[in-house]
Amino acid sequence: MQKINALQLRQSLGKAVEALQRSGEPILLERGRKPVAVLISLRDFQERFVEKAAAEARDLILQQMDALATASVDPTPAVDVLRELRGA
């Protein structure tokens, strides 16, 4: 993983972005020789965060739908109900 400090990033942001696009490898941002942030490519961000959040939202919706679903108390088969509706 490439490391860069805040001063270097300010002075050569374009080069850092170009290196990130070219290699796709995250860049560790340091301040006072301590890691403070990581720059990642847009593709990595979408794969790790956006798509994950969407999947979690889908799972939550499915759980809510399952909780709302109730078994039918009418013993009439669905085929008979449909035939009755079509005849009406």
C-alpha cells in the first residue's frame, strides 16, 4: 500500500489520483507519521460500501415483508378462488 502525507497530497493531488486510478491500490494518508485516512478507488468504494448498504436495505425489506406475511385462514385452494373470480 502506498503511503502519502498530508503535505505531499496537497502538493501533488493530481499525481495521487492518477496513481490510484492506474493501480487501484489504496493510498494510506498519514499526518505526523500516523495513519489518519485511506484513499480508495470509486470502484472499491461502490463494491464495499454502496452495494453493501443496498444489500442490507434489501434484506431489511425482505425481513419486513416476511413479518407482514400471514397464513391464509381460508382452506379454499388458490385455483378455486381464481376460477371464482374469473367467473364473476
